[in-house]
Amino acid sequence: MFPLKAVFKNPFRTSKPSISLPDPKPFLQAMHTVALNDTPENRGKLHREFLNSWLWICVTELPEGWKPGMTTVSAGMTIPVATPNNARGSRVLPVFTDPAALANYDPNTPSMAFPAVEIFKIALQLGVGEVVVNPFDPVRKPNRPGGIVTRREFEALAQGLVPQRTPDGKGQVLTVQKPTQIQIGRCKTPASSEIKIQLVTTAAKFPEVEKIFRYQMRFVETGAQSEVLGLVCSVKPDRFQQIASSLMSSIQPLIAPGHPVDLTVVRPADMPVMQKHGEVVYEKVSS
């Protein structure tokens, strides 16, 4: 269960029953494309579609006073959300791209629809391990593309960020897609000498990398935190992916299990904040 006031800055409200939700076809096509060819480019497009879509969730019962169609939600209303266990025993949040997809899972369950970003915030608050898109009853045939959104992915999407895995699958690069409030601070403990050695050795192979800052990033709205390596470099996205992949591969064996580390590019406007709060773990030696 979750209280709406803990999820939304402002309660979802509308008095216009004629409002139509976004067409799910581009989102469905993006999921189908990823199912056929799961490349970083295709998955990035899917993530961007997520940020512009709405999703349906199953609830055990509709809140008192809730009416079918578009309605006004009172701040503080508590909604019981269905979070079943998957085959591995982990709690998941089933979500659906449209009513027909939900009916293929359970045609009799009450449901509610919210912008996908808000659904991911709900998933964070509920503490589920995965968001499962368009699951279906085994006695029926799938009628929509589906898939799984990992916690690392929906943690980023909840902040309006597009996550992109490095080619080796060990790291994640974040791209700001929608405005979001973050707090920057120093990590509680300095980077270990072993991690610094690996970063220095690897970064030295890429002349474009001028400096690497290490810092803690906290998202104001959800409270989610992550350790971040901010790279000062001017490169195209493909080259950055190559650099990020090499850096993550070098330090991955030294990172504690379950400890999130993200990578991003430091913009010139961010330098004063980096210089104040970031730990310098690599700096290019001038020749």
C-alpha cells in the first residue's frame, strides 16, 4: 500500500473526463523492437517512450469514492497495490500499457492508470525488485509485447533520467531527459587505493579524459542515492560509452555487491559544484 501524498508533489486531478491518454502504439513498437534486437540504441528509445507514457496497475480494491474514468485524487489517499512474487520469490509490480493488456492478465481486477514516471516512483516506494510489463495469464496467449524493467532502470526513470547500460553490461550511464532536483555531496568514505589505481591506469588510455570526480548524488523527490563517477571530457556518445565501459570493467571486481555506481559527463556549468564536493580520483598529467 502507498499514500498518494508520498508519491506526487501535487495530487493527480482533472475535471475533464474527455482527456485522452497518450497513444501506446509507439511505446509498444519500441518494446517489440527491443525484444527483436536489444541494442543500447533501441533500449534507449524504449526508455524515452516510458517517460512519455502512461501505465495501468492492479489494485486490490478501488479507494472509497473513486469513480471510473478520469477523477480527482485527494492527497493522502491510500491505495492497496498488487505486488505478487515472481518465480524466484521476489516481489514485482505488474504494469500494463493499456486496458486490453491488463484484461489478458486478469479481466476482473480493479485498476488505475498513472504517468509511467509516477508508476516507477510507486515501485520505489513499494520496494519491489522488478517492474513487469504486460504479463499475461498462462491460459491465454500474449496480446502485447512485454518485458522486465530492472530496479536500476526504474530508479533512473523515476527521476526522469534515461539509463543506458555500458556494452559490457556492468555499468550504467545516465542522461538527463526531464528536469529533476538532485543534491550533490561527498561520498562518506574516500575511494580505496585499489579503485584509484584502476581508474588512473584505465583513464590514462583515453587522452580525452581530463579529470574524474567521485561524488554522492541524491534525488530530492524520491530520496534514491547513487555513487557517481563524473568524467570531464568532450567526446561523442559512442566514444563515451567505450570509455565508460572500460572504466566500469576495471573497477567492477572491487565494488561491493549491490552498491550502485553510475557514470556521467560533467558539464562546464557543473564544475564549481564538482570542485567543492567531488573527490578527484583521476587527473590527466600534462605533457
